[in-house]
Amino acid sequence: MLDTIAMSPSSRRRFLQSGAALTAFGFDLRPAQAAVRELKISRTTQTHSVCPYCAVGCSVVIHTLGDKARNVKPAVVHIEGDPESPINRGTLCPKGISLKEFVNSPRRLTRPLYRAPGAKDWTPISWEEAFTKMAARIKKSRDAGFKAKDDQGRTVNRLDNIAMIGGCTDANEVNFLMSKFRFGLGILPYENQARL
């Protein structure tokens, strides 16, 4: 036991990684570790998703507790990396491993908020109202800024007064649809972390 305490940091790390620590001192801790993990995710529904933090797109498995009855609010009890993913092979970075706290945070926005011009406070609105407001503003901006011809008389059909920003975790299909949408409007300024 004294030899274990006197080990250097690198030899302690090798000792822990080798699995010898799991059977150290005559105890096999592997069944206990497996039982703890099983208790944490037993009776949960698994949902596969993608971490929202960067453009790597690590796959995650979200464990939700709740039997999907009408009066039961599901609760996310555990989030882990997806071991079947070729991208992250079950690992997550420090930000990704904190997803459970992000999902369960009482400060997380779950509905659209609107602040009227000159108002100090944000007020919750429905998704339908939010889409209607966005569509009206896009239409108004497009009507005001659309250019059919440039200064030399060439047909350009572009919109210079609107820019578009894409998310870093958007799938290829989402980026394809966003490209169709922005080109349909004539929007040229575009930025996306994925640089698609």
C-alpha cells in the first residue's frame, strides 16, 4: 500500500488506466461500477442527438425518465457520448459533458421572447406570432433593399441589406435548405461556422 502512495503521477496514472485499480486490495470493483451505471439509466428512454456547442458534431445519447403519459413531465437524467458514433466514439469535451446542466437549467429559453420597440422587458409570444413577425420583417427589408440591376445595368437580383448566419451544428440537409432559402431571397452575405 505504501508503494502505491509513493508512486509518481505518471505511474499512478498508468496504474489507474491499467485496470489494476479496479481489483486493487483484493476487491473487484467492476461489477459495482456496472451496477451504478445501470441504476442511473434504468427505465429511461434513449434519444440520440448532436451536441450543440461547436462544429465537430459529437453524437450524444440523452436518457429521459418518464413514461410519456399526458400528466408526466419527462426529465433528462443523464447525457453521455454515443459510443457508436465515428466522430467522438463516446467521448465528450468539458462543455459537452455539461449538457445535462444546460438542458435542465431554469434559465434556458424554451419559447420565443419579444421586446417591442422602446420597451424594457421581453414578453413571451407564441411560435406562430414569432414566425409571423419574422416573415413580415423579412418581407419589409426585402422590399426596401432588393436590387434587380447593378450600377452598370446588369441583372443581379440580390439583397444587400439582409445577412444570414447559420448554426455550427446544422446538418448538411439544413444547410442545403438554408442555401435554397437565402438564394431564393437574393441574400448574399452569409456566415456559418461550418463554412459550407
